[in-house]
Amino acid sequence: MTTDSHEHGRAAGVVDGTAADPVGPVGPDGLTVGRAAALVGISVRTLHHWDEIGLVRPSGRTWAGYRVYSAQDIARVHRVLVYRELGFPLARIGRLLDDPDVNAREHLRRQRSLLVDRITRLQGMVQAVDRMMEASSTGMRLTPEEQVEIFGSDWQPAWVGEAEERWGDSAQWAQYAERAADRTPEDWKEVAAEAEALQAALAATKRAGVAPGSDEANALAERHRASISQHFDCTHSMHACMARMFVEDPGFAQYYDSLESGLTGWLRDVIFANARAHGVDPETATWE
């Protein structure tokens, strides 16, 4: 056969859909790998990989021997994509799809339930981000001068910015900023007065030799935790984490020890004992 004859034969194959082109249309036999990949929106390489590991194997062949995907094969590809979107590893997806006790309808029902759960979680995350975005544009509505007037001459307005830089990405900061945005200067005066009274009580109780773990010390620990919970919800586990930070962070340690010598370590022990009384191991407590 001449070169010209080869070209004519190839052209005829393209026209009638039977060309030796593995990505072209093949009519009623099914879809070639290229067409199947384009239909479901994934790469040819991905389909080849799934074929190699036995996850989705094209079940048909053209007269020329090319493997093609049937409607059932494409349906299986879609199920794989849903499970993969939900974070399932390919090996587990294969076991799920090949479970003899689960039919196609049951797979759809299971996938729908998983998708609804994921949508719910994502909606919760979106709402949290929205709250953080809103809070970041509000926060404490006090001028630096008002802050010093309310919190005292030792107060440094820059501390708010430093705290946001340190914890600004946390859910607790979003809660703090949200609540702070609603407070008036009068509200902040009440907060400052309560904090001053608490500091005086901590110093006086430590000087009196009250032992951590006693009823009086536990009550004071709860009062301290409540003062934090004005700004964000503080669990006993989180409170224990903060007590560790008070000791380890030079700024916090200096602040508490300026109220009463040794107050930082004593306050940590008081908070730790109260956490234990509420079923929390302070040494291994996490921020939750």
C-alpha cells in the first residue's frame, strides 16, 4: 500500500469514528479515555492510574481493541470522585464500591449523608470567618487616651495590637473582638474595676497563705476564669493552658509578680488545682 493510501485510510477512519485515535469519539461502543476524562473533568493520567490499580477499569472495547468506558463505568467514576472529595483514600474507596452488601442506591444515600455533614461543617467555618472579618473591623472602640484613662497609667494601648498579632487568627480572638465592639466606655470601666478588685483579691489571698486546692483558692480560680470568660469562653483546660503561659511568658510573670512577690507561680498552682478538681490534667491540658 502506498503512503497516499495510508493517508486516505486514516482520513476515512476519522470521518466514521473508528480512527486509531484513543481520545476520539467511538459512538455506541462507549467513551474512550480522553472523552471520559473530559466528561467528568479529570485528567487522562488519573483515569489510567485508576485503571492500573483496579479502581475503575473500562469494561468495553472497540472493534479496533481500544478500551472504552460504558455508562456504568462512568457512574462508578462519579462515585469515586464524590468519595475522594470527602477525603477518602483510594484504597478505601475501592473497598466501599466493591462491598457486595451495598448497592448503587445505597452508595448514593451514604454519599448524600456525608456531603450534607461536610456542607454543615463548611457553613460553620464560613460563619466563623465572617464573624472574624466583622470583628477585625471593629474590636475595642476606645481611643488610646480613653484606654489609659480607664485601665490606668500602666496600660499600654499597643498591647491590643500585640495581642491581635499573636492570637488574631483564633476563634477566641474573634469572640473577644465581637464582644469588645459592643462595649461602651462605661462598660469598660466596669470591666476595669472588676479586674482591679480581682487583682487585689489574688494578692491578698496569696499573702494570707491560702493553699492551692482549698475551697477558698478554688473559688478564686473560678472568679479568675469568669473574668477571662467575659472576653471569650474559657474552659478549665484553656484556663490551665493560660496558667502555664503566665509562668513561661516574662511579660505576664512580671505583671503578676509586681502585684505580689511570687504571685505568678502561686496563681498557676491555684488554677492547676482547680482544673484537677474539674477532671482536667493541667500538665497535659490543651486549648479546647
